[in-house]
Amino acid sequence: MKSSAFVLAVLLLTAAVFAVQPPVSFYLIAIPGALETHIYGVSNKNLAVGYYIDSTGTWHGVEIAGKKITNIDDPNGTNTTCWNANSRGVVACFYTDSFGASHAVLYHGGQFQEIAPPGAQQTLAYGINDLNQVAGEFLDVDNVWKGFVYAGTNYQTLEVPGAIGSYAFDVNVNGMVSLQWSDSDGNIESALYNGSSYQTIDVPGATNSYAHAIDAAGDVVFSWTDSTGLFHAAALMNGKIKKFDGPGCVGGTYADGINDHHVVVGVCATSSIRDGFYAIY
């Protein structure tokens, strides 16, 4: 249980820990009374979004603006998870229905808009940029997971060549898309799509590379696993991938969101709980 309304602790990271741009301020984020807090995205106006698990085990989507915490619970679902937000305050989320199926939604000002490519059996939304373009994944009629980018009324399907499943996680304002994909060995790899071709961007030495958010400059944050299965974080910046771990995150560090103002968010697994984090580099 947490007594803090927003920031649990403030710790200073050195350049040796993050290895991108020193110094780095690292804040743990905990929703009061939550069993776990997961922060997945942050807008250019520093609106943080994610979800938390309450004492009954229910997942609640959440947005955090300063010290203001707002639940995002789709009325059609049993659990809601939010992944990113744009400068207009539009949040990309998905909910799970009573049958266990996922449905992508956009949330803004208390209103929900469900989105889905034609024929999709399930849909999850992860990323949204300041042009209101949305990235996510859907299960098609052949039970294959594919990535998509949604722009108003158009859905573009994304499939990494050779993948047995593709998952688009974010799209920046220049149309670059960060993706994960499953290979024939069952491993997760990462790619960037520039509108015409795919480039592999796996974290060096990783067993699995999970590309997450991408900013306007093309910087990407990752979660990745080592040979023991432990999760770590990484960032692709200026063409180079840098690995990092949060202090005290002995159970794993997960980097999930990035904005255009040198802010990275994610999840820190301490020895006892999972909390969100907010880092400034």
C-alpha cells in the first residue's frame, strides 16, 4: 500500500546507469492503495498514462496530470489498460470484455471511441501521436496477429517480412512506426517501419527485444530480456542502443514510453512490488 499521492521516491541516476545524457532524475510513481502501478506512456504535455491493479485484482486505466489522478474505465469492459497519450489529451487504451477479448478504444474527456480494422476479432491500441494517428495490433479472421496504424478512417496493416505475428506499438509525427514481431523460433524481435521498408533494431545481446514508444526524432525505448529472463530497459538514441536499469529495480526495468522532451516512463519491479517510473535524461 502507498501513502504518497504520486511520487513514492526520488533518486538520482548517474551516466553509468542510463548512459544516454547525464544527469538523469528517476521518480517512482505509485497510485495510493494499488497493488501495482504501471506507467506506459507520457505525452508532450507530461500527461502520464497506464493502469493500476486495485485490492480486488481489477485493472483500471489511469491518467496522471501533476497530482491529479483520473481513472479510465471503459463501461463495456472488466479491465482497462492505457498505453499512450498525445498533446490533445487523447489516450490510446484497450479493454477486456467478459469473454476475454480485447477491444481498442480512444479516450478523451470522459468519452470512449472504439476502433477496429475491418474483420478484426480482437484489437489493442498502444501508441498515439499528436496527429491523432494510432498504432496497435489486431487478430485477423485467420487468427494471425498483425500491426495497424489508424488515421481517422483509414487502417494500414503492417506485417514484418518473415514474422509469424506483428505488433505495432507507436507511430511518430513523421510516420515512423516501432514494432515487435515474433520469429519462427518464438522469440520477440523489434523493427522500425519508415513507410516503405522495415529495419531490425534488436537490443544487442538480448534474448527478446520489445520496442515500445518512438518520439519525433526517431528515438525508441525498449524492454528486453537477458539469458535468465530478467527484464532490462534500453533506448535507441542517435543511432545507438544504450542499456539501463533503474536503481532498486532488482526484479526488472521496463521502458515503455518516451516524449519529445527527454522524458522516459515505464515500470520498475522492486523486491516487493511493481511501480511506474518517470525519468528525465
